[in-house]
Amino acid sequence: MASGLQIRVEESGYKNLFCIPRHYEEDLERVFVPHGFILDRTECLARDTMQDMRSHHIVALCVLKGGYKFFADLLEHEHMKALNQNGGKSLPVTVDFVRIKSYCNDSPAEKISFIAEEPSTLNGKNVLVVEDNSFFYLFHDITETGRIMKALQSKIKDKKPRMVKVASLLVKRICQSPGYRPDYTGFEIPDEIVVGCALDCNEYFRDLSHICVLKENAKEKYSL
């Protein structure tokens, strides 16, 4: 299990040093993790996942919506492509997308929908789940995050894959642990509300490349 690069709570981040879309300038406290830093860390995770999983056909599952940017960067990284092309045995990597609705009619029941492929096609394959990182910072009860991902993994394992691994760009450091950790983690961050890199606040900020901390008044503005 790969530990994430730790971003310390005392780190002040970066102010006025990176390009921010003008429509968000007044809403952001600071840039927490710059886009270039994210891409470098993604390269390491691409290397780790391919080294562990390239023994057999890989199905990469993107959990929508907050996982799509990290998912695309991970799969399109030249390091991953090079390992598959030059590492001896070359294997296909196919993709699918998953939606998870954690609450149905205010009851805590998971609704998991595979967008394209039927889950039966996972039989005998190596499955890489790239999760929706918003699970790790928007839930008021952090134990929900582990419950949701365990439900997804259980559904996948019912289809008899060879291997199931989970990759997450972010994991939040909190006192109350959900008892769940991804296999591959980009960054471990303090207990902050962050946006960017496809992480949203009521669908805003997905177009922000950096991971940034929201100002207090922005949380009210976007009705977080």
C-alpha cells in the first residue's frame, strides 16, 4: 500500500504565484497543491500501478464525477504507456465509468451503476478503481467514505476479478478513521475543504487545475 505525500497543516500554501481563473480569485484562500506537483505525483502512481498490475488485462474504473481528471492523467501518462510498451509483455487497458449514489430517499443505501460495461466483464481481469476524491472531504461523517468504497469493491469482487486495487489522489488526515485506505495515494492533506482538479463545491471549481483551499465566505457563497 503506497502512502501519500504528506501536506502538513502548517504549510501556508502559495498565494499569488500561480494562474487562477478570474471568476474564482476572490473565493480561494491559497493554492494548496500546484498542478505541476499533481502531475509529478501522478507519474509515480502510474509507475506503481503498472508494476503491480501489468501481469494481466487491466480494467480501469473511474468513479464519477470527482475522479475524472486524475483518472485521465493517470491513464494518459507517458510513463504508464512506456511501461506497457517496453516492459516485455504488452497488455490492453480498457476503461469504464461508475456512478455511486450513497443515499436513496434519505436512507444510507448505495446505488452503484456501471456506465458502459456489464460488471460480468470484470471476470478474470485486474481492476483499478480510480475513486471520486470528493468522498474524502465533503462527507460530514467520514466513516461514510469507507462504507461507500467497500460497497463498490464488494460488488466488483462478486464478479471474480484477478485483482482489485484502488487509487486516490487525496486522502484526508482526520482523527476519526473510517478504517479504509486506498492502495495508491497521491497526497495526504490536513482537514481542509479543498477544490480543484475535478473536486467541486456544488459543481463549481472542477475547471480549476490546482488544488486550493476555499475561503470561509466562499463556503457560504456556494452553499457548501
